[in-house]
Amino acid sequence: MKLLLENWRQYLNEAFTVENYYFIITPKQNSFRIEAMSEEMHPVISKAGDKDSFLSIEKRTGENNYEVAAANSPKGSKGVGLAMYKMAIELAGKEGLSPDSYDTSSDALRIWDIILADKEIEKKVKDPYDDEMNPLNNVYYDLKKNFIRSLGEKVIFKEPEKEKEVKPETVPEPFDVERDWENLYDDDIF
């Protein structure tokens, strides 16, 4: 029984790492989505419980850089969320990536603290009147573009889905008294 409990404790302490996942990157117009997939290429449940594990970045109105729009790292993983953020910074390229300006969770803040201390990642302060050591006050750049390449076949780029063509709505001609007056008169009514 003691051996069983020790093995169970060891199993609980072991976490899945980047090597246990595949990542599908889907570019869209002004955004990227990174999805963590199992070795069988199934979506992975996130730490949030009922959601798939992913990270999405997008260019929001009025911003020159990308922002993290949403993030959910895989349940039972260690270092995978950080890896997804590093992929996102690399995908943002010369525009850079900043934290979500709407809301940042405590888990995301811990990751941004790690990224702020990373000497390989360049930083640019967003607001010079705010604390430059505040990880939420920086835009991050990885112009070396080595991280995604280092993961090799674990990263799969997916072609973006073609967006449905929206047909413009036809606008009716305005009412013209001389032309349309006769159409208003109906003998059946009077």
C-alpha cells in the first residue's frame, strides 16, 4: 500500500511539458491562434477545466502591436503556457506583443514576470511615465525567431480558413415623387 501511495504521489507531481504536446498555429487577419494538442492530435483540456487549451493574439483597434486576447494553458502541464507565450511573441514579430489591456490573470502575470526577466527577449516600455519594471507596461519582441524552430515537428502551421464573402446589401432607391407617386395609388383601397 505504501508503494502504491508513493507511486501515486510521484504521478501527481509529474507534469506534462512542451515535449508532450503538439501546437497548431492558425494565422487569421490581424491575429494568430496557438492550440495545444495531444500526441494523438486531440484538443487538450485547459486549466480552466471545460475549455480547450490555446493562446490567441490579435491587433486591436488603435494599437500598433499585438495583444494577448485569451490564453488557457493545458491542465497538468509545466512550462507549456510560457512556451505558448514565447511562440506568440515570435509570431508578433517586429510589431511586438503586449499583455491583454483589458484583463490579465495572476497566472498570466507570473508568465509576464518571467518574460520581463528573459535576456533573449527585447522589451520596449509602453508608457515612459509608468514603471518600466512592470511587466504589463512593456511590448515584447523576439526578432531572432528561434523558439518555434527549436520545437521542430511539434509545431504545425495551419492554413487560415477562408472568410465567407459578405455580399453588400442593396440599398433601395429613395422615393421620387414624380416617378413613384402612381405606385402609391391603389384603386382597390378607395
